[in-house]
Amino acid sequence: MAKNNSGGLRNRLIGLFLLIGSIILIVTFSDSIVLPTKVLVRRLDVAQQLVPESIRLLKTFLLYFLLLAVAFSLFFLLDIYNNFKRFFGKYVDIDRIRLFFLKDRLCGKKFLPMFLLISGTFFGTVLQLFFLVNGEPNQEGFMEHISEVILLLAVIFLLISIFKVKSNPLFHDIWGKTILILLAISFVLFFIFGEEISWGERVIGFDSFGIFKEYNYQHETNLHNFFNPLFVLMYPLVGMSSFVLFSIFWFFKKNQSNLLDLLLPPPSLFFLLYIMACTTYIGHSEIYEELLYLFVLLYSIRILFCLSYPPMEACSQSQNDESAQFYKS
């Protein structure tokens, strides 16, 4: 009982600080948000690509972010989690739900599943609300540039992860296969990044040529825009089938496998994947692309943490095995 009371007090304090901070930022929005945004845009927008419409959408996105932060703070302040747990605990097994979403057997950092769950659900919801109100973003707008940076960060995190494989005791026997798979995923993501920037055309500013100029639907130096008419079918197929496929693995996986568990998205990203699947019913969707890159970033962060911080019991077992091998020799 004392533990529950202390947890409830802690949640209310967190909610109170979040609420006060969010309200202060909303009240002083023009000074605390708009002015720094203008300064940042002037410094970073060397190519003058951030048109006024993109800047307006950025400010709107930040405002939605703060409003959702207010709602998030009320979640803590009113101790909704514990009230939810007490009410639904009569009908469902809350502990099993918590283990499903908040347990990662490959990572020694216990905060990671909670971070993935909150950040994926929170930012996924913010983006979805933002697009529902403002409509589809311009393909060359600010959100497109942010997505490209996010995708490049995901590639960097995966490449860093490769150097962590051999030192992780859970992957001693399969480190070669693990490295090859991570290299393959990194290559695929880097290829998508190259396609998004039209292999430098948008950055350097050179003109497309040959078949790209004549047959590419956007007249850009990339491959994916040759298939634009198929996107109306491909997006729902990929978005919905991936969510169904991952759900089957989460709920009905037969055997434990370190490699499979590393590569499979964790259940903490369940709600983000659900939001992503919901956005594909209209066919070709820029919203799905933005959410996909957010998912890829969180996915790569999780792999990096799992390989960098194995659970303590795995490290202890590895040390015991090394000691036994030493005495045998």
C-alpha cells in the first residue's frame, strides 16, 4: 500500500511539473517557441528551402506537441494509470499486459521499453493529429527534410550497433550472421535515404537526366517514382500486412531466438505500428512515410541498446563460462 501511495505521489508530481511547464510555454508561445524557431530557420536554411508555409506548419506542429504534453501531464497528475489499473484489474491481468509491453529480455536497461512505448505512441499520435488537421504535407516541405535526417540517424545507429555484436555474450555463437543481417538492413535504409534525396539532386541541385527526366513521374533521379501508380496498393499492403505479421510473432511465437528477438520490433512499438497501419487505408500516404521513419529510428535505437547493454544475467553467465574454460585449460 505504501509503495502504491509513493508511486501515486510521484506520478502526480511529474504531472504537475509537466503541466506547469507546458502551460508556461503555451502562454509565452510567441517568445519561447516562435522567436527561437525563426532564428533557427535563418541559421540553418542556407538553401532557402523552408518556405513560409513550411515554417507555419512547424509552428503548428510545436503547438500541437505542447497541447498533447498538457494532456500527457494530466495523465500523471490525475494518476490515471493507477486508477485504470485498479478498475480494469478486476477483469484483465494487468501484470501480463505490463510484461508484454515493458519487458525486453535482450536489454539490461529497464527504461528502454517504457521509452519506446511512450515516445512511439506520443509522437505517432502528435503526427497523426497534426496531419488530420492540416492535411498531407508538401513532399518537399520541412517534414520531408526532418524525415531524411531521421533516416540517416537510424543508419548511423545500426552501423554503430555492428561494432557491439562481438562483445555481447548473447550473440557469441552467431556474431557473423548478426553482423551480416545488420549490414543488410543498414544498406536498405541507406538506399531509401538516397532515394529520398534523389541521390543528391535535392541537396546539390543538379538536374535529372535521361530516362529519369523523361519517364520518372516526378522527373527526379530516383527509382521509386517510376512506380507511383502502384503506391495506392503497395502502401496498404505493406502497412497492414506488417502489423498483422508482427502481431502473429508477438502473440504466437513458438521458440525463443536471440537473433529473431533482436530483429523483431518489440511490443513496446505496438501502438505506433497500429497508427501506421491505420494511415495506409487511403493508399499512397505521406503520413505513413513520416511515421515509418520515426519507427525505423526507434527500432535502430533499440537494437543499439540491446547490443550495448546485455542483461546482467547474460554477462554473469558469460564470465562463469570463461572461468570454467580457463580452469579446464
